Amino acid sequence: MITGNQLVLLRTIRKFDQAALARMLGISQQYISRLERLGDKQLPDYWTDKIIKALNCNEAELQKIKDMFIPPPRTHFKVITT
């Protein structure tokens, strides 16, 4: 699965605009925009598979894209009151 942000990066690397990708998938440019606006949320599996195939993305490239979006570790602080 990929996120909306990862879709933007993958599409840009492949030099496709939203309209071109939409034509390849048989959907509207507005729907591509909607998927990209998901941000850090994951796209549905159905669209992830179709997009990866349409952009001819292999597993190594996909993993590289995913690695670019690893969130920083959360730091927890214990609050001590006196």
C-alpha cells in the first residue's frame, strides 16, 4: 500500500501529471487529486495495485519511495510533578 504523499512522489518521478495518470487508469484527474490529498493515509489496495502497474513500478522502487516517508520516532517524556 502507498500513501497519498507517496503517490505524488512516484507520479512526479515518472514524469506524469495528474491528468495523464488519470487517463491511464480510466478515471478523472479530480479523483487522482483526491487520492493524493489523502496525505499520510494509505490508498485503498485496489488503487495502489492499479497505480503501481500503470507507472511500471517494481518492488525495489516502491520500497525506496516508502523509505523516504518513514516518520521520525516519537519521543515520550515523563512529566514529574513535585
